[in-house]
Amino acid sequence: MKTITKIQVTIAIAAFVAAVGFGIAGFMVPPPGQIHESVLYLVAQFLLLTASIFGVGAMFANNKLKNNNYVQRKETTE
């Protein structure tokens, strides 16, 4: 696995763990059972970061696969 891919996966996992941690902590601090909107915003940002990292990676992998298939078809027809 490339170094940049390792970094992206590490950041995405860390952001997801942080989102879950802040979400749980948001319910534990006073007043119990209520979560402040700033915590919700922070959790949403972490989850958005995670989704964007994995989504961009999937998009590039999909485009690379399409390009490889296109090149293979061109080579076989020529």
C-alpha cells in the first residue's frame, strides 16, 4: 500500500473514532441526555471528512478501472 493511501486511511479512521467519541461524550456531560449543537456540528464535520476521504479514493479507483478497461478494449481491437 502506498504511503499516501496509508495516511488517508489513518486520518479517516481517526476522524471516525473522534466523531464517535465526541458523540458519546456529548451525551455524558451535563445536562445528561442532551447534546449541544456545537458537538453535533463537530461530529458532522468528522464524519464528512471520513466520507470524503473514502469517497474520493473510491472515485479514483473506479476511474482508473474504467480507463484500464478502455485501454484494453482499444488494444484488442487494433
